[in-house]
Amino acid sequence: MNVASPEQLNHIGSLAAEMVKPNQRVGLGSGKAALAFVRALGRRIKDEKLNIIGVPTSVQTHQVAQEVGIPLASLYDVDSLDITVDAADEVDPQLNLIKGGGGYLTREKVVASITRTFVIVVGGEKIVPQLGWTFPLFLEVLEFARPVITRRMEALGALVTPRKKADGSLYQTDNGNPYLHCQFPRGAITDPRALDLQLHAMPGVIETCLFIGMAHEVLVAHADGRVDRLK
């Protein structure tokens, strides 16, 4: 697998930053490629005195945005966003996404849901023929419901493991909730929209990693230096 290098991710991060216009309200995504965008946007603010407001999708992104000088607001301050740039773990031919490898899927989906233009930046290795090809499904759940949801996901054919930290303790999201990795056999997710609806119908599921019909454009950095724009 030809994985995009940090330099190539920096390049598409810069391309995405050029899409931001003065006076826009901008969603700031999470993940390596999205943080490359955040840093590139910070350079534009410094070099061009670009006037924008950013809304970060994670504590980590909030910290990086502050470091590079991006003025920040919360969802109490803005009711819609002009553009959001975020990363993804998988992108299928219909531009449906699996997101959440970083652990921030709920905040990312909330921000994407109020965005007029949702742009994804990824390396070419993230383009897959079908969701679930490489990555598990991620679920943010209530701790009380975790055993119930685990059994239900196993009944659907998934191998379920809770995400843990390096010290072996249970990982908690920025929202204070546990996170499940649900690995389906390759090729099993034939209708991601229907699966997303099924998962949301389970009491105790806070949010899923399936971003269906949300992306407007995907910038893809390939290992050979090419950049594709998928719409």
C-alpha cells in the first residue's frame, strides 16, 4: 500500500486552506491531514491577515488552532459554518466515509451537520471500494449500555473490542464516553446507509463513524505526488 507522506498531507492541507475565503466560519477537523490544514490556515492568517473564525472538532485541534493563531468560537456562538475541512479513515466511491480513528467522531459529525461545504483531505490509501474494507466501525456509546451494544453488534457478525489507552485502561472520548471498535468481515457492509440507521436505533449508541452523503469534495494525496479532487 502506497501511503501518503507527511509532506503530501501538508500539500493537500495547504490546498484546502486556499479554499477558505475571508470572513468565513470554518470547521476545523481532526487527524493528521486535517491538522495539516489547520496549520496551513494559521499561516494564511499570519501572512494575509485573513479574517475568519474557527470551530474545532476536538480538544487536540483546539490546542493546535490556538498555537497557530486561529480565532476560535464555540457552537454557542455560531449556528452554521461555511466550510469544514476534516480527515477520514475510509472513502468509498459514493464519497461515504468512515471517520473516527482519532476518537472524535461525534463532535466531527455535529460540526459537519451544520456545514455548507464539507471537504475531506486524505491520502490515497484511504480510498476503498467499500466501507469497512480496512477499518472497523467505531461507535461512541454510553457506558451503561456498552455490554448490551456489544452483544448486539456481535449478533450482527462484528468482532467487538473496547478501545483502550496505552496503559490498558478504558479509553474515553472528549465527551467522557467509551468507544467500541466493531470489525466486520471485509465486504460485509453492503448498505452503509441502512446499517447507520440500524445502529442509531440501538438505545445507548451516541454516534456512529458512518458519514453518509455528507462530503461534498475529497482531496486525495497520492504517494507519487498526484492530487485528485473527487466531487
